[in-house]
Amino acid sequence: MVPVWSVVLVLAIALPWLRGGYVLSYDMVWVPHLDLDRAELWGLGTGLPRAVPSDAVIALLGAVLPMALVQRVVVMGALLLLALGGARLLRERGTAPQLAAATFAVWNPYVAERLVLGQWPVVVAAAGLMWLAATLAGPDGLRWPVVVLALAATAMTPATGVMGLVLAVALGVRSGLVGIVLVAALVNGPWIVSGLLHASIARTDPASVRLFELQGEGFLGRLGSALTLGGIWNTEVVPTSRTLPLTMVIALVIGTVMVIGLVGLARRRSAAAAGLAVAGAVGLAVALAGWLVPDLVARVVEDVPGGGLVRDGTRWLVLLLPLEVAALGHGVAALIGRAKDTSWAVPTMVLGVLVPLAAIPDLAWGVAGWLEPVSYPSSWADARRVVDKTSVRGDVVSLPFSAYRRPSWNRDRPVLDPAGRYFGRTTVTNDELEVSGRVIAGEDPRAAAVGRVLASGDDVAEGLARSGVGIVVLQTDAPGADAAGRAVRGLREIPVAGEGLRVFTVPGAEVRAVDPDDRRTMTITWALAGATVLLALLATLRGAARSVAGATRGRTRSRSGPS
């Protein structure tokens, strides 16, 4: 029942995704082709490795599968593994608690809000955290292949990679801490080493801390929102159900069940409860810090290289998820035990599974229809063909020079400029962010230099050529397109079929080469990380094959034995 119910949960969210096209929302940008020779995929770009290794993983999968299918496999697979991992945390407590745990693992505000915000690597990391907790806190002993793969899933982004290490250390003190730290270092190696290569720019605008601080949702307040896995800084992505009075009532019911479960968990498995609590406390503390001590966090992100990992504090609430899943499951098990042999037994089981669904019903159908697939206009494919065929050297710059778009073909929903990944060349995009009318400074020095060239209006062609830009792609349906078009007037235009895009060439662009020593260092780092994950995957597959073979032999002996 657990796998079947987990599939039902995923389909309830992802049914709209079974249509063709790509789901594009905020940071979730998928393109038909993500070329493997782009330096930024491997941590060798000019900006910080925020999408390392997630973009490289997607590009590798897209080399063998259609990218639209890759998106479904990755996002739906992450949700399915998240549900199964939640159930595995309760595998010794019976079917109904496992079903309740699987439901809450997927059906919560954190997953809903991060999906709409487009942070699919965070959802993958959440699944990794759940399986990491299940194997390190479980009664069956440590399974190293599962630990490696779970840590690799958390390592999809720098911030979640650190979260995976926090949970692993909290739970693995008695399970070989040195080995866990070593494995974490290997699988997180690509972004760690790339971050060290970019240490000179690894500081963040301190003004961003107050813009990313925890927000209250509805009647829950800030603390209540955090404890219920909400409170995201971008209020546009908050599901409507989170603002209703009924949400507080359901939250109190779920919270009561969790308290009962925590007491039971602490009595049955005190070490596991302590480890989960420590990790959850770290996540909650980071989430609250931007609100309670913003000046301290601002100093951290400004003065400490890599301190920007704690800028979006609510992202760290995922460390609370394994604790709350385990608590809810144990609470449901305790209530079922008390209701046993009474008329309340079946209703208790049903309510334990369904109440989390009632808490946030608009997670269904792509978060109330927000996450529906769209198709790129034909002009985009023709523009890529034009860029691929031209003999003009140099990288691409996308105009207007702003980070996000609201294209009409994406139902006017915001998305990170797709041009940054769409074309077969490195594309310079603006990494400044505008939040609540305030601009947060970017970190990429090349993007800043290109921005200054465009803003100056003086001999733009020469300035772009010095910056290594040979192609300009202008999105004519984006705000500011007219001003951007005036900035590049005089450049030679290559005709593009369809509407919405114009392509210009810049003569004499200086081609930028990657430092050979940096390339060599990153190649070794990627090889070590890849070999570690591959060995763990092979060990897992071999173990699964042995289990299937053993089960088959057992059934064969059962049929051939005496009746």
C-alpha cells in the first residue's frame, strides 16, 4: 500500500505535467538542450557555483533523454522518493503510520512553496535528507550505499549540501563520523572546490538579509509559520489555503499529534530522536535568525566567504522535515494503539492519512494550476539555430539585462531568464535580484562589467567585444526591450523567424578561455565525486538484485514444497 499511495500523492500534484512542454516558474528553468561544453555547468564560469552540480546532472541526463522527460523524471521522482523515505522512517510502526508519514513528507507548505519558487534541487535534497535520516536513524544498521546516494542528493546545491552534512553528523555520531564527513566532502566536492576558486567574489549583499527574512502566513504568525514548514520570503508563492483560519486549527491538531509522537519516539529510540531534534533545531535557528538577529546575519553574509548560504533562512526549514515526519508517524501509531478494538480504530487511521491533505489542499494539480507546462515559441528554436550556425565568435548576452521575465507565452508567470540556458554558448545574464522593489547586488564580476557597458551607452559594441560577447539576443516582449534595442542599434542583425526575439552580432569579440589549472582541478574533483556516486549506485543495484533473486528462490521453494 505504501508505494501505491506514494504514487497517488505524486500524481495528485503532477497530473498537469503529463502534458507536453516545460514547467517554468521562477528559478525552475528547463530548456530543450543544455549543452555539456558550457563552462558554468562544471563550476568554471565567472559567477558563483549556485547551480553546481544540479545543472551538470540535468545536462548529462538530457544528453540521453528528451529534456521534457528529464524534468518529469527528476521532479516527480524526487517527490516519490520523498514519500517513500518518509514511510521508511516509520517502517517498524505499521502500515497506517507509514502512510501518514509518506503523506506529510510530500504534502506540506515547504514542498508547495519551493516547487512554485522553482527550487527543484531543494525538493531532490529533501528526498535525500529523508532517506539519510531513515538509514542513519533506523534500527537495521548503517547502509553505506544509501548514505552516499542520499548525501549526493542533498549536494545538488551548496546550501542543501551543508544541510545534508548537518543531518548526517547529528545522526551519525555513533555510526562512523569520519567516514560520513569524508563521503560528504567527496560528493559536495564540485561546488566546494569551485567556491574556493571563486572565493574572491563569495560575499553577498548584506541588504538581502532583511528582504529574505521569515514571513508570517495567515493567522500562524512567523514562529507558527516556521514550525509548520512555511514562512517563505516570497509571499507570491504562498498557497491560498495557508491564509485561512482553518489552517491554524489543522496545524494545532497536527502539532498535538506530533508532540505525542515525539514522546513515544524519545522513549523507543532516544538517540534517533536526539539527532533529529538537533538537526531540526539548527534548521529552525537559521530560519529565524534573519528575522530575530538580522544585523548578525548581515555581517556573516558580507564578511564570511560563502556566508550567503544562510541568506534564505527559510530554505533551512527542510531540516525540520524528518523530525516532524517521524513525530507525526509515531503520534498516529500511538493514537491507533489507544483506539485499537474500538469503533475509533478505522477513523483514526483514515484521519492520520488525510488530515495533512486537508491542511494544504491547493498543493494538488500543480499547486492549484500554477505549475502547468508551456511550450517555447518557435522563434526560440530558430534563434538557437541562427546562433549555432553563425561564424561570429564570442559568448551571448541576453537583453533586456534583467534577471527575471514574465513572458506572455508562460501565462505571465515569472521565470528566470530562459536565455541564460537556452543557447549553445555561455550566456551572460544579470545576477542582480529585485525583491520588494529593492535591488540586491550580484556577485558575478563579468555580469557587472557588461551591465556597466550597456548602461554607459558609449560605444556599446566595443565594450561588449572586450567583455567577450559576440552575440546579443533581444527579447522584444520583455519590459525594457525598447531601451535595450536602442543600446545595441547599429549592430548587424541576423533575421529570426517568428516574433519575440532578435539576434545581433558583435564584431571582434575576445574569446575567453578557462584557466587550464582550474579546468584540471575541477576535472579531478568531478571524477572523484562521480566515481563515489557510481560505486554507491552499483552497490545498491547489486543489493536490490540479490534481494529480488532471494525472494524469487523463496517463492519457488514454497511452491515446490509440501502443501
